[in-house]
Amino acid sequence: MVFNLRRFIKFLAVLSFFVPLVVVPSTYIFPFIVPKILLFRSLVLLMLGAYILLLVSNWKEYRPRLTGITWVVSLFFVSLAVSTFVGVDWYKSFWDNHERMLGLFTIFHFVIYYFVLTSVIKELNDWRWLLRIFLFAGSVVMFIGLLQKFNPEMLLNRGGSRVSATLGNSIYLSGYGLFLVFLAILLFFKEQGGYWKITCILCGFFGFGGIFWGGSRGTVLGLLAGLFTLLLFYIIGLKQQKKIRIAFLSILCFVVILISGLFVFRQTNFVKQIPSVGALLNSSFTEGTGRTRLMAWEIAIDAWKEKSVFGWGPNNYFYAFNKYYNPKFLEFGWGETWFDNGHSAIFNTSAVQGTVGLLLYVSLFAMPIFYLWRAWRKNAIDVHLLSISSAFFVAHFVHNAFVFENPTSYLYFFFFLAFISAQISNVPASSAGGRSIPVVKEPQKSVSWGPSGAVLVVILLLIYSTDVNPSRANKLTLGAIRLLYSNPTEALVLYEKAAQTSTPHIDDIRNDFSRTVMQLIPQLVQSKQSDLALKLLLFCLEELKRNMLVHPLDVRVHLQAADIALQLFQAKKDASYLFQAEQILTDALSKSPKRQQIQYVLAGVKLQLQKPKEALKLIQDSVDSDPNISEGWLRLATIYYSLGNLEEARATLRSAKANGLQFEAKDQSTIDFILTSTDVKK
């Protein structure tokens, strides 16, 4: 039975490697994330059940091995848990949302995954096969990315030049490719047969291609940092092989000279056209997305200063972003005004987990390198495992400095941590250096069907409640959203079924359904279905009010609820809805004092409530916060005009043009009317 349990765990581990391939576009909201997470969590719970039975059969052999890496993983999770419950929104920290699904609950599964692998997989040959299969599975993902280069519409890629394969984000693809490159190099040096070496070269090629097909500049920088580390460690490690050390040193010097040359000539067309490299060398932190990323990092620093010990709580960067929102974000378009992540694992971690979490996060990369170095000094591992593994940890850390974690990155990172921990622990596994540590086997205890059945029942109940039910609710919600456009009444019935299905993501379900209803309302009004539109609006307003109680700091929900209240005011001519909108928006503005979107909408409400001075102050504040936003000047001029102050309205528009602001074509008729008007309706 013990043998079968171990085989079962290995089988489940192999299945986990293919989780990144899972994408179900027609069934789930966020089809690239939700099915992956639900499947992975189910696999891990099955692994946990089998592992519990192994512990019962032989505690001494299968108990967790407390290596330095294991301590860091454990402490990092403890820190994550503390930050979750002392943060500003524990519910979001614990569950996250459908778009990410990386709350504390999911991270716990990755930690279990790590513990089971390090405790059960002990033989070097087993690890070698797992590494081989992981490399193959990843190469399939990269191959799909290659197919998307020839068919940009494949798998919802929407014709983009940067592809994402089955991962849903090109950055994720590049990061996965980075891991596969170093995994292929490691296996190449470990394999004995020529067939396997050729396979490693081919898979490494796909990984290398994935870095550039994804087009992430941060990943390219991570690759360069990793290769530099690789060469440096080989130069240090190959003490007795002077010719090879000289060769590696020459390569290192050549790479440095090459990169320096490319940087000097970065403005030439030749360099600019090099995929990813040209974009990296010509990156700027003063314009475009580079500037908005820098501002997001600055906000992370402000957030860290306020809550420097344990931070705002995992997945709560958005709340800090709102509080310290920089009005200059709007200069780069409305799409750049919503950040739910610091776009840097380092800065984001400092904001949401504070100093404690950041130090432990960095330790997840530094501690393995330290123990690898110590093991190499003791001749327990060879120079290849030391150099290549250390290079990967450096490369992945640099890559993460410019992006954020995702389900696939957590999968290969925790798997590789488990592999390294197993190689340096005192377990009866052969080290990569070829040594085995003999251990006297303890007799296995037979596990009766009673405990086995009890464990199975508990695990299946957990899978049903935490994975199957959320899956059902997600699919029902998508069905309801699709049905809205053809049969809104039946869609509402289907939505009720989704809402009654036990899921921690009921808040996402409410938001997604309400957002779709708002898009449908004009169509219903146009088709003379005003009563149905009114019914849907009233229903969604109550649903969003529930979300405001769960997430009182989420200004997106406030804006959505206020929009519905304003629609209801227009439909029913009931001033109470106008006052509701004012109250909701005023509350939102207190949580994000400089966000123009709130100021603009609230100013409109104030005008309807005959509070022109308050409206004027709101728009004036937005202009004072950032005079480079033309929409603010136009709104200011319009309010002056509505107040009967024609000269001030004209002066406002002239000042805007004098400052070099350009107005959109759709606004030109309004501007011309104000500038040429001779009378103001008071």
C-alpha cells in the first residue's frame, strides 16, 4: 500500500506539470486562471491525503525535513498569514479574486505541494524523471506560443504580436520560458545518453524562444543576470580547470562588451529591431508605461512607510494605490489609472507584506543559493547544480522585480525549491554530486481501511467545497452573463443559482454580473423594455451594496454602484437615488482623494443637486492636482459657463491652450460654442 501511495503522489505531481496547459475559454470567467487554480488545488489535496496515510504508515521516514529552505518557506507563509489578518481587507487577502486567485488559501496549497514533494520524493532518479517531464510539459506550452506567432488569433490571443500560449499573459510565458532554459541546461549536464541531451537542447530552444515570443523586457534582463551568474559561478567553481575558467571568463567579457555596444548604439534601427532586446535597451522611466510603473513603485514605497511591518495585506495593493493615487496617471490614459498590483514582486511585497514579508521573500531566493554554496564547499553537490540553480534563482528574482507572480510561476518556483531542498537535505536520496546517504529503513505500518476511508472522505469534501463548488458558481455566472443579451429574465434566474452556490468568490460574481447589466441597459431602453431595465438596476444596486460591506475600500464598487444609482434617478426621477450617488461617491473620494474619475462624476451629481460651488471646487482640485489633463479644464470651463460666468469659462479654455493642452475632436464643438457664445443661460 505504501508503494502505491508513493506512486500515486508521483503521478499527481506529474499531472501538476500539465496544469499550465489547461484553458477552458467557453466555460469559465477568466478561463486562463480559474480552471488552472481549481485543478491544481484539487491535485494538491489528493497529494495531501496520500501523504497523511504515508505519515501514519511510517512517520519517521516521511516526516517533513526541516532544511533551511523549508524554514524559510514556512516562515514566509506565516508572515503571509499574519499580513492577511492584520491587513486592511482580510477577505480579499485570503481568497483574492477570479482574475488572480492567489490568496492565502491558494498559496497554502503551494506550500503543501512543497512539503509533500520534499518528504516523499527522495531518489535522484525520481527527481530526474520529474524534471524531464516538467521540461517536456513546459515545452508544449512554448510550442503553442510558437503556433500563435503564425496564428495570432489562436486561443484568444486577439492578434497580438506578443503571445501568451495557454497562460493568458505574455509576461507569464516569458517567465516560464526563463525557467525552462535553466532547467534544460541543468538536465543537459546531468543526462548521460545522447538522446536525452538532444531532447534537452530542443526543449531549451523552445524555452529560449518563449522568452522572446512573450516579449517581456524584465525577463530578458533576468536572463542576462542569470547567464552572468552562471558564468561567474563556473569561473569560481572550476578551480582545477584553468583552461575552462579562462574560456568562461572570455565569454563573460565578450557578453559584457556586446551588451555595452548594443547599449551605445541602442538608437539605431538594427538594435531597435532585435526582439525584446531593442525594447529593453530603449526603455524609459520618464514616458509611457515605464513612467506609470515607476509611479506605481513610488506608491508602494508610500504604502510601506505607512504600514512598514506587515503591510496592507496580500492582494491589497489596490487600496494603497487608491489612497496615494497620483493624478499624473491619467496623462497616460484611463487604462493606466487602475493598478491592483505594484508590477514588481519586490515593491508589491514591501507594500502588502511589509518589511517582514519582503525579507522573507528575498530569502526564498537567497537561502537556496547559500545552501547550494555550502553543499558544494562540502563536496555534496557538483558545480553544475550549484551554478545553474543559483543562476535560475538570480534570473527569476530579477524577472520578478519587474512583474508579479502568477499560478504558473508559483508552480515551477515551489517545485524547484522542493528539488533543491531535497538535494541538500540529509535524506536517503542521491545528491546531484552522485553520493547517497544510507539510512536504515523503518518497518512500514499497515493502514487499515477505516483511517484510509476517513482521510478520503475529508479530502473529497474539501475538494467539493473549495474547488468544485467555486467551479460550478463560476460557470453558472458566465452562463447568466451570456444569457443576459438574449433572455434577461432567465439570466436573472441562472444568476440566483450561481449566487446560491457556495463559493468564496460571490463578490466577483456580483461585480461581473452588475457590470454586464450596465452594458445591457441602453439596449433594453431602446427596445422599450424599461420595466425590465429598472428591475435589473434595482437588483444590481442591492448586490453591489453587499459588496461595499465586504470591501468598503474598493472604490471600483463605489463607482459602479453610483452609476447604477444615477441610472435609477434618470429612470424614476426619484431624488433619493441622486442623494445615494452623492453619498457613495463622497465615501469613495475619501478613500482616493485625488482620483479624477470620482471627482468628475461627483461634480456632475453636485450640479444636479444645485450645489455648483461644491462641483466647481471638485473640478478645480482636479486641475490643480495635475494641470496637464485637458478634460479637467474643459469640465471647469463648462461649470463656469453653467454658472453664468462666461468670461471665466473662456479664460479657462484660453489658459488650457496657452499651456499647450490638446483637446479631443469630440470636444471641439463644446469649446467653440463657449468661445463664440454671446449669451449665457442663467
